Amino acid sequence: MKLAAEVGIAKLSKHQEELCGDATCVVKTPGETTVVLSDGLGSGVKANILATLTTHIASGLLRRKVSIEHVMSTIADTLPICKTREIAYSTLAILQLRSDGQARLFEYDNPEAILFRDDKPFELQRQERVVNGQLVKQATFQTQNGDVILLVSDGVMHAGVGGLYDLGLGKEGLLEYFTQPCSSGEYCEQLADRVINLTDACYLSRPGDDCTAVVVKIRPPQQVTVLTGPALDPKDDSKMVRALLAEPGSFVAVCGGTTAQIVSRTTGRELETSTDYVDPRVPPIGKIDGIDLTTEGILTLNLCYQLLRAAAEGEELPRRADGATLLAKQLWNAEEVRFLVGRAQNAAHANLEQLVHLAPRTFVVDRIAKVLSKRNIDVEVTYY
């Protein structure tokens, strides 16, 4: 069975620092996902620059299919050693996961990653090697569906040092709290938030260091199918709905008020609407039995594109539950995406697009598809 990796990241900056001194990067290539975590020495701007430089070097080389051994060697050779503390200016952890379940982990001065299997910590066998004079720990192992891997920066392990804990939270304290991660129905992002919330509490909301938690959950590849817009020929409306529901196991989204009505009428399932605005810029989400996500159309899709474009440039997706953010998260974490796009024109949209500079439906779907394709997500667009 092919496997994929879902990644969730949560961060916490040192007290009174605006920038986090940790940096992360997720590189997706065909059949492979690589997660990079770096912790810059100190905090603030300097640490952020060091950590970001480290992740950019690593991710840039990995995208060019350079071996991890060479990546580690390049970074160890590039980053100097602090003469005062005699430690590296930046730590580094690289986790590489293949679709056949094979995983490789490289750690350079970073806290050891923890693998959870069947809700219990699973001991990884590590080998030590010297790369350009620096000690690097390496582990090769086979992952299974449901495995969860946790990577953290020093700030998490040292949380509460000298206060709630003499020596900080440490691995034992983290394991005591972080129970049942594999069977949990939470998203990786929520699991990462749990770790950071614990860390913040240990610091009494005055973090003494930058903190990052990266949660990786191993699961089967995920497909997302999005239906938006009525068909050019109304006779094809039912055909679109059948295509939407044809893939068992796919996350199904419907974007558009008229589209949702078509799905409701074709399936005989009631459409429930809401007036609760999570974000004033995004219309509320609806509900149809058997449909995972029901949203408004053109506004939601345009904001979804903006969120995905920002994510492609390194920004994190917001912690919101509006339709655009929920759709963006599903698309961003998918391995396969299918768009079923109706080409019928909505006269009301023409004026709206001109007033607020929104891209028409077919254009914005094409833009979303291009962003996802650059992330090596398999995208298919079908027009009706």
C-alpha cells in the first residue's frame, strides 16, 4: 500500500520577540516528502536568519535531488561553530519519507525525534557518524499507516526549566502529556498545537526560548474532489454530481450556492445554510449529508488561492475554520486533486468580479491548480 505524510507545524516565539528563531520547510517531490526543521542559535532576527538560511540550503538541494548525505555535509561545512559556546550556529533535523513507507532521519544537534506506533513510543535505532567534523545521528526505518512522528526544537524540551521543572519538560514530560497521538482523530496541525500549548503553559506564558513542534502522520494518499459551478448545459448537472461522488474515500467539496443547490436537488439531500461568519471576508459554510465541505463559490475560491499562494511562499495557513481556509488546508495536504468545473456564466458574478477584482471561476481554478502542481500534487481539471 502506498503511504503519504501529512504535516502539521506550530511555533512559539521567545517572550518579547516578534520573530521565531526556528524555521521549517516541507519539500514534496513525486513519491517523497521531506521535512526540515532548524533552530538558530539565540533568538530574534539573528536566529531566524540562521535557521531560515539552513532550511533554504537544505530544501534547495533536496529539490535538486541531491542526496541527504551531501546536504548534511554542505550545511555542516557552510555554518560556522560558535567559538564561545562551541556549538553550531544552527541545528538541523531532516526527515525523509517515501511512498513505500521507507523513512530516513538525520539529526544534527537537534532533540531526537519520537516515533509513535499504536499509541506507544517506538524506539528508533540510530547510528552516529561524523560529517565535516560534526556528529550526525542517522536512522533508517519502515513506517506504517497510522504512525506519528514528532520533531521539536530545544525550546520545547527546556520548557519550564528552573520553574515548573528543574531541568525542563524533557522527553519524559512530553511523552506523559502527548498520549494516544496515533488513534486521535485530530489533524496534525491540532496535535502540534497541543504540544505548543503545553510548552507555553510550562513557561507560564513567558517562553524562554523559541519553540517549534512538527507532527507528521503517516496515512494513505488523500484525494480531494471539488465541484464548482453549474454545467454549461443543464442536462450535464447530474453528470457532474455523479462524477463528484464516484470516488470512494475522496474528500468531497462543493463550492458555490447554485452548485450546492444542484447537488441537493440531484441527490435528494437537504442543504443546510448558516449565517455564522468565522471571517467577515468569507461567506459561511453550509452542510449537505455526504459532502465533507460546502462553501460559497467565487469569493471563497479567490481567497483560497491567496492562502495557497502565500503557503507556497513559506507562510503558514491560518488557524481559522472559514470555508476558504478549510478548503486550502485540504488541497495543500492532498496527494491528488480533481476539479469538476461548470462553465455556465452567472450574471451576478460579472459585476462582483469587476467591483472587487475577483478572478472568474475558471481562471481562479486554473491558478489554484498551478500552485498545487508546483507542490507536486497530481491535479486534474474537468470542464462541463
